[in-house]
Amino acid sequence: MARSHTARFIPSTTRSLITIRDGIGKFHPYNMKGAQKATTTVRCNDGRQRTFKTTANMHSEMMALNHMLETNQWRLVLGAVIKADLTDVGPQDFQTTEPHCGFCTVMLRVLHLPLTKPTRGNYNYAVNFNYPLPALVKSDPYVLARVLDEEHYASFNKIKALLNSFVETNPDEWILNISNFAFVNDHHYVDGDDWETQLAWDEVVAKDGGGLLNAIWAHVFKCIYETNQD
């Protein structure tokens, strides 16, 4: 389980989450006022609006984001979401009627998306540490780096250190390879040509049918859950 594997990384991830929340400012009560599902509205490239509701435990914010990414109307660049024309996604492009839960609040901040009503609240199934993310977000190492290190998109060493808990090889004997572009050990960037044993990020994503990636994110979700304060 991610809990036992990554327990020693909880303080580091917690510090990152605290810093991320500190950058948000004002928080609202997590009060759905009787609503069973949240509703998020996005403005599409053709100017028309489209509405999404929470479905099968994926929150409306992530449903909307998933659609905009999969249809190439928005894109991920260095772990942040921008429009296809490379402009920022503004409040007129993305808004949620109900308050964001504490999980959505953190993720929207990390992704540089507008926050309507940020909260520190845990949603009904938060204790399961399974918060569904769009596949493109979940598999993006820049997004994970932002979460683990105070929104710094290039902190792949944080990911590598976390992965040590799941890799049998001695931590000092392997490096993480990000798309043959960035190579890191536990502390900093290195020259990939100097290392025989490398783990490619694509292998991490595919490992155990996505099980390894799920375990990594479960660690993040546990830390969000335990640091949320409604």
C-alpha cells in the first residue's frame, strides 16, 4: 500500500501542500447547500458553453478539464493548463457553481486554473485516497512535480525519491529518465549518459497496469486529506 511505502515522504509532501494553499488566500466553507453534484461550466473554442456534472466520483471540475484536454481545446504545458492558442484559461472560461472540495482546490491551483470558491473540505469518499484525475493530468510528471514541490514544475528529483520506495534497486544506483529530456537522481539533474540503470517515466506510468502510478497519487491524496481543514 502507498501508505506504508511512502510514509516517510509525508512531511515533505505536506510542506508542499501547505505552501500551495498559502498562495490561494481566502477559503470558503465546504457547503454544498443540499446539492448532490457539483456543476462546472467551460467556454469552448467556438464560444459556446458546455456544462459538466460530477460523474462516477470524478468531480465536475475534472470532468470539464478532461473534455477540454481530450478535445485539444486546452493543453498541458509544464504541468499547467493553457488554451490551445497559448493564452491563459480565465474565470470566464471555467467556473463551478458549488464550492470546490479541498482536493479540487489544490489541483486547480497546481494546474493554474481559476478557482471559484476554494475550500479545505474533504468530500464523501476522500478517505479512500482515490480522487479521479484526467488521464493526461495523472500521467504528467510536471503536474506531479508541482504537487510534490510547491508548484515547481521541474522538481523531478522529488518523484525519483518517492519512487525509491517501489524500486528494488539501491537508490544510488539508478536514475529517473523523463522522456529522454531530463535525468535525475534523488537530489538534482545528472548526465544520463553516465548511468546504465534508468527508469523511464513511461515505464512508471505503465507499470502494473497503472498500479504504480495509482500508488504514487494515493500518497498525494492521503496528504491532501490529512491536511485539509474545513
